[in-house]
Amino acid sequence: MKLILSKSAVKFLKKIPAKDSQKVKDKIHRLLYLAVEIDLTQSRELDIKTLKGDLQGFLRMRVGKLRVVFTIDWQQDELLIHDIDFRGDIY
């Protein structure tokens, strides 16, 4: 599966402390690994939930106080990270 990060996600990862950035990167790599094997919404390890309202169709992954908003394009075999930010700022 191919990983694609938006410009805003890359910019945010550069802005936060290296320790937090590494945690997010580790979770994303774990997400890539598990995306092929199981139903992601059932994975308690990653704390993934489907979003509602204006963000319907997107998924979010919790990494401490940070949230990673993403989609998976199964036909293109791509994991698209749309945004990464703090909980209060991303929704």
C-alpha cells in the first residue's frame, strides 16, 4: 500500500517536537501494516473511528492529543493522510 501525505500534514509534522512527530509516524506505519490485514474500525490498538457530518467518509486515528484524518483508496491501494492536528483544531 502506498502512503500519500498532504502538504498540510507534512508541514504540521515538521512544526511539532521530534518526539511527537515520531509517535505519529510510528502509528501511521502501523496503520499501513494493519490496513491490509483487518477491518481498521475494529482495531482498538490504533483507536480509529469513522467521522460524521461534513467529514463523512473520512476516518480518524488518535495519537495522544493529536488526530490523523485519512482515507483509504482500496482500488488505487493508497493510504491518503489528509490532515494532522490537535483535537480541538482539526474538526
